[in-house]
Amino acid sequence: MKDPGCGADSKDTGRAAFAPDGDPGAANVQGGTTSASMTDCAPCVARPSPLPQRVASIQTAIAAEREPLVALTHLLQLCRDEHPILQERIQDAGCRAKAEQVTAGIRSLLPTTSTGPELGPQVAAALAAALTADDGLPAVAVARLLAELLDEQYCHSFRESFRRRSPYQPGVGDPIPLDSPDLRHVTALTATSPPWRLANRLDETRHVRLAGEWATQFQVIFDYSLARELTGIIDRNTVVATCHPNRTLADFHFPADASGRTFPVGPKDEDKQHQEIDRLISAAVANGASIVVLPELCVTESLAARLQSWTCRTGGPKMLVAGSYHHDDEHLGSPRRRNTAVAYLRGTPAPLTQDKHSPADRPVKEGIQPQGWPQLRVHVSDDGWHLVLAICRDLLNPHAVHALAESGVNLLLVPAMSETLVAFGGPVANLVGSGQAFVAVANNPADFSEATDLTVHRPARALFGHPGFGQLTRLVQPANSAPGVGLLRVQTGQLQWLDSEAGRTTLTRGTSVRPPWADTLARLTGPDRPEPNRRPTLVTLNQAAVLVLLTDSPQGPSVLLTERASDLTNYPGQLVFPGGAAEAGDHGPAATALREAREETALDPGSVHILGILPAIALPESGYILTPVIAWSEGPIFTGTANIAEVSHITTIPLYQRTKTGQQRQDPAPDEETSAERQPATLGAGTSAILDMLRGMLWGPMSTGATEP
């Protein structure tokens, strides 16, 4: 009968997996000594050592080891090699109880106060002795619990171990860091994906994972040289911007060589491009952006260098990814074509660079010549961010996406030039779901359709991934191809698009005179009820409020409505009032309604006058009890654009309209709508009920002419 410890995927785990003082550029992975009995094995096939021999090798290595990370790596390698036994026996209550008893003995040897950065001789000897198996307790079951214990007790020392080896390139079976920031300090949204560390992963602990075969496909390098400068790259106030300076592909040169390869692609007018990029970056930082990403091939090498000054300016972005550019250099004595992304970090003179390794092959054959072994450089921060730059098609390579996910990447910035961003949705969702990553893809207007194709193609300008998005990713697809800026507010997940003006709306407030119908509503509605120290309570129906904002028009009062995004779960594509659920800091329904209106539409609360509230409406299908807050404005002021993650359109419609017979019609005719085009959406049920309530309140007074404006 075959020894279950000698599976085909087993190997000699008694190797020096992680040399503490080796070459800083690579892990020191050494094979074990092959016995004479294995000389008949083919040169390309390594026959595994028997399990007792491997366990003995691990015991010898751990007993002499003083670095916790190296000892942990030996234990995880045994767990990976013997995973069939571990999967079966760790579920056995008796086996696990014995293993926990052994682990408890080791724990008792550890200092009760903060554990130091090294294993003491007594602890190391005890760890090695604990792996001695008996009939009812396989060594691998003990190894798993010991690995968890070392991770718990010594995780504070791991970062320094990796930093000392930076730039660190792991091989298969070598440890990689699993850092992660505390998202509770970053976003107000609950992560929609489950924790990215899987319960049944036997080759990882909370802070360490063993590299898999992906480490042979990509030259993955963990770089700690900017760990301090990258700390705090994202916090609760971070706004990520994508800037899009071009309208069509007519803005670019597409020279082709004799073989049909296209190189170098770049903007036709560099000075004009520089002016447009400067204008858009200025608009982005004016709207709070601290990370700015430009699209692929929107710059030249010289233009990219000129943009570095933005990170040196007071109030400039913390990081600017200056797109990518085509260039060539010498490689092995001959010229080599490259597509390189460059990023500038505040306080750092040298840029971060990344070469594209997946050339485009259609409809334009990109004439670059990548190196044979593609590199993924992971820039690690002291607070757990793993930043990577990728270029367009590199993100569509499933093997690359797997390597990024396995490397714990949680901040990915991508310049792109693609006909569609739809294909990017899957890879980005994978990274958001597995690693709770933040992703920003900036796209150039790559409409490669033939001249005879009269269909208007408007590729999405940006794609964002956010752990708080219900669908993990959201596209930014403006109504036209004008230059603009896409904004993601990290804390709330709010998305905005700044059009070609890309600036804040500024209106002058004058003396406002309230129309008579507004006085009527103020008299007939109840007053707002501020509630100090209000806290939402768990009830069958949760508190919510909407803002019913009325403005004056020649037809009488008009009401502001928002069209919900078509891919939302609740009320997709319907016309509704801005509003939402109450939060702990809201002191009454008016505060809730104004806050939600600001988040959804960028409405300035200072331009609104609260008239009163209407009786609450129960909405059992959505689980809320809704309070309509009635408000009036002489001229609403919007300090930005709508949150396109929730709102696809903002419009106003007349509350009522007189007919020639003096009767009132409740629904506006198409030519009476104040929006630029006929409303495609239907009114939500709650919205219709509130409008009916208002019409009922104003019907009598308005029809008699006593209070008619």
C-alpha cells in the first residue's frame, strides 16, 4: 500500500525556504539532498523524500531557527505538501483536541507580555519536538496549529523580515506578506464581499501565504522602498480621479511600420494635450482628488516628465499616474519598443514605472516588444496597502489577475485605451471580492469602428472597483465624448462625472422672496422635529426621509426628481425624490433629507429653505418608514455633479398644470417637461403618493385664486 505521506505533489520541505541573510533580490530556495536510491529517477523528475525524513528535516531546521517567519514557512510547507491528510484529520475532534493540547504547551512557554522579534532557544526546541507524531496525531495537524500560533504571536515582526529583503522576489513555496488596511478607517460602507482569506486555505495564515506556481509565470517583486511615503495613500477623505483629455482617436497619431505594427502612438499636439491635462487635473484637485490617473498613451515621455510638478505643488495630488507612453531603448544590443506607465508620488523624486507585457493585437497591432518574463511590482506601505500599476490588456490576462489576487493587491491603478471596459469588469470584481481592493481604470476614447459604421460608439471613460459597491464595480459612461473627470469618493463610494467645464458651479445668492404657494405649504405642513442625540433603533421599518424640493416656474411649483440608475436593486430606472435612510448623526428628518440630497445630487443645503414635513409613509416592500420633507428654493445650487452610482439623471416637473377649462392636470405633457428630453422613467410608488398629497393640499387654495401666484 502506498504511503499516504508520499503523494505525487509532495517534496522535500526540509529546505532553507527563506534565507534570512541571503541575496536581497531573491528568496534562497535550495533543494534537499537526494539519496542514492533515487538515482534511477529521470533528471527532470524529483522523487519526494519519505514523510518521516521530511518531518525530521523540518524539526532540525526549526530547532536552529531564530526568525519566526522562517519557522512559520517550514510549517506551512508541510501543511501544503500533506494537505490530503490535514484536510481529513483536522476535522476529527479527537485529533484536533490532541493538537490543541500540544499547542497549548508551546503557548505556555511564550512570554506573557509583548513577544520579541526572535524565537528563543527553548521555544524553537519545543516547536521542533512538538512535530513528533504518534499513532493518533499526525505531525501535519500539529504543524497547522503551530503555524497559527506563530502568526498570532510574532506577526509584528514579519514586516521587518520582508523589508530587510526588499526588493523581495518569492519563488514557489516562499512566503509572501498578507497586509491589509483596516477598512473601517477608510470607508463608511460595509464591504459587500466576504473576508478575502479563505477558511480552508492550508498554505496561509492571517499574515502570510506561500507563493504558488504563479511565481514562475510572473516576476513578482515586493518593494518596501516607499513604505513610509505610501502610508496613508488612502483614507476616509480620499478622492480618486480619472482624467480624460481626449474626445476621439483623431487626437492621436497611429503610425504603422511595414509589418503593420503601430508604434509609437501618442497625442498629435503635445502642447494642446498638456494644457487640457493641466486643466483637468486642476479641476480634479479642486474637487478633492488626491490620487489622479490618466489614460494609456495620452502622454509622451517628455510630457509625462512635465506633469511630475503637480505632486510638488501645494494642494496637488499625493499620487499622479501620468498614463503611459511608447518609447524605445537598448536591450541586449538592439532597440526594444516599450509601453511604460509612470506614476509620481509626493516627496519621492524617482517615479514608479511599470512596463506593459500584453501587447494589443486588434484592431490596432501595438508594436511593443515586452521582455520574456513579465514583472509585477507590488509597492507595500507600512499600513498595509499593496499598490500595483497595470496597463490595459495586462488586466485581461487571467494568469496576471490570479497573481495579483494571490499577492494581496488592494490598490490597483490602470491606464487603458480600449473599445470597451465591459471585459474589465470580471477581473476587477475578482480583485475587489478576493482582496477588498480599490481599483481605478482610466480609459481613452478608443472607438476603432470603421468609417462606414454610422453607429455612435461611446466607450465608458472609467471603471471603478470599491469593496462597498453592491456589484463590486461601476462604469462611468457620460452622455457625450467631451473631456472630463471621473471621481470616486472612497468613504461613501460616490461617483461623479465633471464635464468639459470640469469646475464647481458658482451662483450668487440674492434676496429671496417666497411665493404664496410656498407659504401655503409651510402653513399646512407640520414643523420639522429636531431630535438631539438621535440614534436609529432596530424596528421592523427603518427611518428614512426624502427631500421634496419645490421651485417656482411660470406653471406654478415644480418639483425636483432624480432618475435612479438602471442597475440598482431598489427602484431601478424610476423617478424618485432624493433621500435615503437615517444615520446616527442626523437630527431629524430634514437633516437626513438634506444630507442624502447632497450626497446624491451635490445640492448645497444652504440654497434650500425647509417648509415643513408631511406624515410618514410606510414602504413595507423596501423596509422603511418614509418622512417627506417639504422645501423651497429660489434657485438650487449644485456644487458638483450627481452621484452616477445612484442617479442617472436629475430633472424637474411641474406639480400641476391648468387646462383651458380651468381644471388641473396632474401629469405634465411632454412639451411641458423642463428637462432636455422626454422622461423615459416612471414615477416610483412612494413618489406618486407624495405628489398626490401635495396636490390635494394645494388644490383648493390654488383653484380659488386666493393664493394664486
